Amino acid sequence: MLIKIYPENPNPKAIEQVADVLRKGGLIIYPTDTVYGLGCDITNHRAIEAICRIRNIKPDKANFSFICYDLSHISDYIKTIDNATFRVIKKALPGPFTFIFNANNNVPKLLSSNKKTVGIRVPDNNIARDIVKALGNPILSTSIKDDDDIIEYSTDPELIYEKYQDNVDIVIDGGYGGNIPSTVVDCTSGEFEIVREGKGVLGEYL
């Protein structure tokens, strides 16, 4: 199913429809402030396994992000965060960053793996954040990547739908997506280490 949702003012009924699909173990493709993402409810193991099959990766090897509405629940998934680090990420988020932290014991239970770290994302996109808010917990997410160099697959929702309609329950048309991913920042040592340069410029917040 292809659903049009406008990012400036997401339709609450459409958002609730998407959240209900996630609650039932469905998969969605949705817009963020960077590239389109493939996501599911983090509490549904079958849905996580389905995403791994689509991406042809093993759950214990996957670098998934937890898409959150805000920072109020990150302590549910990470071990500790010092005040200085929290101040920076609070300024940088919502925004095009993935911050990697040491995972607490809740994360391996969610992912059926021995993951030691978790990536936290709060995208500056009303559609993504409203879905998470309606669902009541984060979405487990990975970027849509292509097997070829045709960038349109990543950015045009109608082409994304053509490619993935048999694998997912809903593709959200939130307008053209970007093709520059989030900047990934490793915070596990207490320092900010840029793992991948992407759309976000961390120096603006330090």
C-alpha cells in the first residue's frame, strides 16, 4: 500500500493507520530528514527478522537505528550518558545524526543478539516522529539501499513502492527523499568520534 502523508501537517488518521500496521508486526518504508528508511516495531522479533531477510543481513551483524520521538526514553536502551554528551545531542536533535551508545541489557532482548551498542536517531521529520509517538515506542530502522547506482530508487517514493511493494506493508509517500545519509557519531568512549560523514555537521553543536 502506498500512502501519501504531508510532512508539514501529517494526517493523524494516516499516522494511526501506519502505527496500527507496525503494532501487528508489519513493515513500513517511511521518510526521514535524510534518506528513506525501512522500519518495524522494535518489540516484534518476527518483523525484525523480516527486515534482516530483505536486507540479507544477520540480526547480530546488523547496524540498526532506534528511531525515537525525542530523548525522553533513551535511558531505556543505553547504559549511561554524561551531562556534557547529553547537552550536545539535545542541541543536535531532532536532526540528521545517528548517535551510537553502549547498549544496556534491554537491547539484546529486543534484537535476539548480543549487541553491545545501539544507534539512536531523532529525525527532523514530522512523519517519522509522529509515527513513533503514535506507536508508543521506537521504530527499529535501516536505510533503503540499492543494488545499483540508480539514485531514484532511494529518493522517489513511487519507485521505492514499485521495488518493495511485495516485501513491506506500507510505503509512505512523504515527498522526495534525500540521498545523503545521517552523520554517524560514536559516543561509546565518552568522546564524539565521527564514524560516517553524512548530512549533519556536528561541529555546529560542540
